[in-house]
Amino acid sequence: MELEYFYRQSNYDQTADIPLGVGTQGQKLRDEIVQATDRIGSMTSHNLFGNLFYDFDNTSRFTPYIGIGGGVGFTDMEYGSVWARNEDTRNADGSYKISTGADLPNYDEIRRNLAKTVSVGQATLSDVLLGFQVLFGVDYAVTEAVSLGLKGRWVRFGSFSDDFIWDPLRSHEPNLRLDGSEPVSGRLKTDNVEFFGVSLNLKYHF
């Protein structure tokens, strides 16, 4: 049995375009939005696990083993998102590229207000993830009290999610009201988080 703490840091530093969909709504977004990107910088976690191991005893100095464990990961993610609308030029058929609010009586005002606006979300997000891991490796007995080992692990956590504030929101303060009330937030949610790792271990046996 083992109680284990380990720290993990993954530096992604990747920016990707956000798919804008298909069909009529997709065409509207492709006409209206000139940039829609997500960025993930680094992802770090402090992890606490309880593990159970089974050793394959033999007469050699090598002891292979397998194990399973469960625990939690206190996880942070550097996240950013940018949405930018076009400058309100027209399509070939004469229609406006910004069609949000086209069915409203003040459409012209809405269209002018949205043209060239940018929404930006930038934050370090946090979540506590439940997870499990599968462990395997082999130890080599250097002496009766000291062993050197190689350990592999596959870890899977649940999905990561957290809220962030758009600032600016369409190039203004991130509020629905002029008095500053009702701030507008977004939510990031990922698929399950998993990784594979290999470590070199030095053990002292009491």
C-alpha cells in the first residue's frame, strides 16, 4: 500500500481555431466572425493518490510489480479565447455580413454596434478532478535496503471545467447593464483528462 503525492506540469502553448458549425447558422458565423480561437498555455496539477501494489516475487534482484490507485488532482489551466467580428462589409448578394438581430426593428443600430468588436477571455482556471491510475514497473535491489526502479503510470481524470469573465465583451466592459450589473461569464469544459508518465525511483526499505 502507498500514499503518493506527485506534481505534474504540461506546457501545451497551443492556439486552435474554434469550429463555427455548418448549415445556415454556420454560414452566418463564418460571415460575421473573422477570428474565433482558443488557447491553452500550461496545465499543472498537485495530485494525491492512494495506491495498491502486487509484487511478482522471484529469486533474482529484479521485482516486477503492477498497481492501481485512486485520488484527486488540484488542477490549474492557463486559458484564453478571442472572438472578433468583421468590419460589416456586404456579401455578394448585398446582404450585410453581420446578421445578428436582423429580425429586430433596431437591426441597423445592432449591426453598427457589433462591427469590429472583440471579445477576449483570459484567465488561469482551476478545478478539482477525481481520477484513477494504473501503475507498473520493476525494481532492482542494489542492496538489501536500497533499490532502484523504473515506474510507468497511466492516469485518467474526469473532465475539467471552470468559469471565466469575458473582458472586454464586444469591445466594452463585460456587463449586460450600463450600471455594471450582470457580468457576462463563459465556461470552459474539456473531455476527460489523461496522461502517461515514466519515472525513475530510488527506494529505501526500512
